[in-house]
Amino acid sequence: MSLRFLQNYPHALEVIYDVFERALQPFSRWLKPGSILEPLVVWTERTGKGPVFDCQMCGQCILHSTGMTCSMTCPKNIRNGPCGGVRTNGNCEVKPETRCVWVEAYERSLEMPRYGPEILQIQPPVNRQLEGTASWINMLHGFDADMPDGWVNTTEIPVIPPEKDQITRASWTPNSKQAAA
Amino acid sequence: MDTELKAGGRLERVLRSGRFAVTAELNPPDSADAEDVYRAALVLSTVCDGINAVDASGAHCHMSSVAICALLTRAGYEPIYQIACRDRNRIAIQGDLLGAAAMGVRNVLCITGDDVTVGDQPEAKRVFDFDSIQLLRTARMMRDEGMFLSGRKLSTRPRLLLGAAANPFAPPLDWRPMRLAKKIAAGADFIQTQYCFDVPRLSEYMDQVRDLGLLDQVYFLVGVGPLRSEKAAEYMRSKVPGVVIPDEIVERLRKTPKKLQREEGKRICVEIIQQVRELEGVDGVHVMAYRHEHLVAEIIEEAGLFPRPRRHGASDPASRARPKQRSVPSKD
């Protein structure tokens, strides 16, 4: 059963994410890679996130940073989208009948006061070793934040210059909906 | 921007000098003959400051971009090495960046690449290990920090001017400037855009980019190209991903008699170049003419962008000297 319609309530989802993340913390002692509970967590994550987000089990979930829309469902797996091939109606270049994942991610992130602006972050390359593992366990132990040494040690340049932060927030209005419609 | 040159290539010098830059796309041959590359490059080299070697654009296989770059640098041309994430993983890409720099390539254009389903071999495996922004940042880390993604040190850093693509015409329109900001933060030094047929939209985009304070952080080259006919325009807007052609342009071609449509398409392109030249923050144009290199020369001349700045200490491309084959001494 598809529960994709739930994605149209991004603010509710980000609140659930927030609560869920905190609720998991006390269990970090038992939820470890290789523990008896791991297969159960993988199964729960797959059956829980699959019908709602079409979860691809990349093991390093960034749903809250991409408008509660799974960027791994983009045919090109783009973590920093959208690409330049988006059709004028906002649909995907590869699958003309479906909406571009990143158009949806952007629109939904506008409705997410808490995590919405995280869409401005540059996402590191995917760690392919984590594919198929439970992102909840990886999150609890920080494996998903474990980046290659080069990436960590590179000087960070802010995406938007700090003095222009006001302008960014001001232009943060959902008028792209008309443009995409 | 700091005063030291990042790569020291011809394109960077032209951009740095403030002259209106011109780059053009070389259509890669479906052959194993170097002459085919040189023939196309000869036409382009006199009218532009950098030649883009495309990496299987539209997911159609041609001679590889790194090989074209090798041929071009050997003959003293200035290539822009296009590198797409579609066909190679991070290990191959980082190795290619070092190899290209070693051969004298001074510019790369980092792109995600068209999907395999657009091409004639849709059954191929997609790689997409990186996306364009991750690739840009990795290339910047190799150049500025002198290390691979893993943190392993490089003994010599690749001197590269890093380029990125932008499409101001595809939705979501108000997110596009923000994506450009991401690319600049990831390391883009110059931008080449998708085909521009809608100057008012480009102008609006440039205003948004200026409001974000990004104009002086990047060199901006606007993509342009001639439409050969009304049919070609209809094909491009419906079949080529990311190309947006306003109805007025197609209408203008339709009103032109069939025989004169080619000429009219060229005139439209020249007009667009002249219009974008007036926009604040536009540092050059990138001319794309699929399989029509000679048209590029005509367009650049008619747009008043000829002659181009001379190359430093380089011989005339027509009388280029081929490197001598070094004979390998045999051991026995």
C-alpha cells in the first residue's frame, strides 16, 4: 500500500522525525551494528519508510535535509539537486510522467520551518558501504556523519554569504509553485 | 578573488583581464582518427578562448573527452575538459583529473551528465557515484588542499580552473540561484549555462544572483547556439533535456521561408549574444553548434567578438607543430 500522500504534510513529518530521533537515543546501547536487534531495525525501517518515502535503504538518511523527499529516488541519485534537465512542467527528464524529486524536495522544504533551510547544505558523497544497513542505527552512532578525511579537512565556504542571509530568508517563499505548475 | 592565477591557462587569463570571453563546443568524432579532432579544433581555435571537449553528451558514445583533451593540448590548444559523473566512479574521476592536469589541461567542467536513457544505449549501467557538486568540491580539494578524497596526499597538485553548469531556465526557477550558490561554495570558478533563448528570464536570474552577492565570485559564460530550422527548434525544446525555447523564437522561425530559416536562426543567436553582453555579471558566451563548427566562427564574427586575444608564446594553430614521437630505447 502506498502511503506517499503523507509526504504532502512535510511539517508533520519533520515533527515526527524530531520526536523519533530523541526517542531512539536511550536505546543506543542495544541498537548496534551486528547486534541481535539489527535485522529487526532494518526490517522496521524498510517497511516503515518504504511505503511513505519509497526508501532506497542507502543507510545514511538525509530526508529532513531534503524536504522529507528521498533524494535517492532521483534516477541520477543526485544528493545536491535538482539537475538542469527538469522539464518546464516540473517533471523528471528521465521519467516524464513523474514530478522531479528535487522540485518536490524544494517545495516541501519551504513548508518546513525547522529543517527546511538544511536544503542549502552541501551533501557529501554517499558512503556505498552503508547501503542496506539501518540508517537509524548509523545515526545513533554517527556512522552516517563519518565522511572521508579529505572532505572533512577541506575549508568550508558558506553556501550563502552570511551578510546576505536576510535576502535568502526573504526569497524563501513558495512562489515556485506557480512557475512549476 | 586572489591575484594569483589558479590554473594559469589562456581562458583564465582572458577572464581575469575582463575581456568578454568566448568558448565553444567541439563535437567529438565517432572515429579513431586524430585528424578529425584537429580539423574541428582548427576552425574553433581562432575564434574562441577555450574549446569544450564534451563527455558523451546526451549519453551518446563518442571519442572520450580526456583523449580529445590530450590531442588538443599536444597541439597547443586550450581545452575545457568536461567530466560527467554518469560513467565513472570517484576513483576513476580523481585519477582522470590528475592525468588531465599532467597533460596540460587547465580547465575542467564538472557536470552530473545526462541520464543513460537519453542515449542510444539505454541498457547501460548508471554510475552517478558523485553528483556535480560533490565532484566540484573533490576537485577543489585536490587543487587547493593537495589531497584525494580519502585524505591521501598528492605530491603535485593539479592546477585547474573549475567550471560548473547552470540552467537558469528550468524549474524550480527561484531555487536556481541558490543551487548556483552551492556550486560556487563547492568550488566553481566559472559557469557555463544551458542554451539561452530567453534573455528576460536570464536577466531576472542574474538579478537574483546579484542579490545573493555571488556576481563577483564567479565568471559567468552564457550558453548560446544557432537554431537551424523551425523543425530543429521543435525537436530541441521537446527532446533535449533542459532546453527551453520561448514560443516567440519558434514563431519567428516559422514565419521565415524554409530556405532562409538557417540564416534567421544564426541572426537570432547573434542578437542574443549582443543582448546578454549588456547584462551585468555576464563575462562571456559559450557557443554550442551541434556538428556545425564553421557556424560558430560566423556567429562570433557577426557578433563583433573577433579577433580574439592572442595566445601567449604560441605558434599559429594552422602551422602547429606535432610533438615528436619519442623513441623508446629497447632493453636488449
